[in-house]
Amino acid sequence: MEVMISLVAIVVIGFVAGKVGYMNEEFDKKLSALIVNITCPALILSSTMGDTLPDRNMILPLLGISFITYILLTGVSLALPRLLTRRKEDEGVIGFALMFGNVGFIGYPIVASIFGYEAVFYAAILNVANTFFVFTVGNMLVANSNETLRYETAQAPTKREQAHYENFKSRLKRKFKKKVLYSTPMLAAYLSMLIVALGITGIPTAVSKPLMMIGNITVPGALLIIGSTMSQLSGRAMLGNVTVYATSVCRLMVVPFVFYWLFTWMGFSEYVVNINTVIIAMPVATYGTILCLINNRDTTLMTELTFTTTILSMFTIPLLSAALS
């Protein structure tokens, strides 16, 4: 509980920093890019460069529980949305929200804080299946929504505006596909698995020390950004609606606890189950908004779910951590 209080305290500092102007949207974007592309991969790699290597025998069980998790979550994402909304066009977006958590940005720092930095390696293995399913099943869920993109203006877009949007979408789609399984965090995960599988030790301090120092930026940096982002939200955006809150509760509490019980019953080790449960309990993945843009879908519901689950996770994650301890 003390760890989670510390995490919430950093979020509050980020909130205040956003309110007084030390942090803003432009700063948050740059810091986010730094964390995702540099400090997070460093954190993953440094988790395999301590005095002792993580247990190589954990790699296959973690990959196994991860793929089983997302196969089962695929069923959840197809069935449960029908109970959460009457709007057929919203089912795909809600299904995505139920299935995919923000592992790379928020999950790694939370796992490091709860289980120690060596557990980041295990979280990175769990994220392999997450990333694969995001760009296959996740894209299918969003693309199959019937709701088309709505423009902010009442008038139809001009040919110039439409051409500009199509060009933007095309560039975004090309850039997005390149990152499917070869983003820097994923490359770091592959390399870290190779280091552990081959039992590579004795990595020079000149390499491991800088990686550890840079990786240590990830946790406070990510939490400061969360706080700053919350400070920029309007009151209306934070209110949400019944569907948003019902989906958020399922995303953050119901689904993680059901899967915790299921995998415990299946005989997986408590340590593996606990890390997997925390990963499942993360707020909605930010990739959802990008997929909406690519597939000409309205981003309103996805954005509300992302913001709401991020805010609520500041309360649900401590509760989950206490329940697992």
C-alpha cells in the first residue's frame, strides 16, 4: 500500500505541475515519446542486467498464459459488449477497451513498483501476445464498428479537407503498421528474452549502469504525465456516462479478478498469475484511438474510455495490489 500511495503522490505532483504550467500537452507528448522509445526499452533491458538473471524457466509459462489470456479475452470482447450497450455500433470499441490495457506505458512502471524491477522482464514477455492481438483482433473489432467518422462541423468537408484527412490517415497507417511487432519496447523484449534464454551474464557496467539509470526515469515520468493529462481534462470529459463506467469497472476489476481465479484454478504459479492479473487490470490502451482514426471511426467513446479508466486506475490498482498481497 505504501508503494501505491507513493505512485498516487507522483500523479498528484504531475496534476499540479500541469495546472501551474510546468507541464502541458506539447511537453507531455515529447516526454511520452522519450519514455516509450528510450526509457521503457532501457527499463526492460536493465531488468536482465542485475546481479542475477531472471528465471529462464519462466519464459514459456509466461508466453503460454499470455496467449491463453488473449484468446479468452477475444471471446469476452465479442460477448460482453452486448450486455454493456444497446448501440450496436459501439460494441467493437467497447470490446477493444475490455481486451487491451495500456501495458507498455503504464503497465511496466506499475509492475516494477509492485513486484520489483526484475519483474519488468516478465511483463515484457506478457506484452508480446498483447501487441500481436492488438493489431489483429483489436483492429478487427474497431474496423467492424458500424459508426463512421463524424466531423466536428455540421457541413460536409470540402474536397481539400477530405484530401488532407485521407493523406493524414494514409501516413498514419503506414507508420502504424511498421510498429506492429518491431517497436523499440518489443525489440527490447526480444533481446532481453535472448539474454535470459542464453544465460548471458557479466554485461559490462559501462552498458548496464546507463541503461538502469535511464530506465529509472520510466516510472516517475509516466506517472507525472498521467497527472498532467488529468489536469487538462474538462469537467464534462471526466464525467462520462453509464456505459463508460460499466465498461471501466469490467476492464479494471471484474475481468482481472475472473482471470486471476481462472488461472489459479488452472495451476499456474502464484507469481505468474499475479503479474498477469496486474497487466490485465491496466487502463484502456492508447492504441485504440489511433485504430479509430485509421478505420474512419468516431474517437469519442474510445477517448472517454481511455481517460476514465486511466483516472479510475489510480484507485483500482492499489485495491488490486492489496488484494494480491
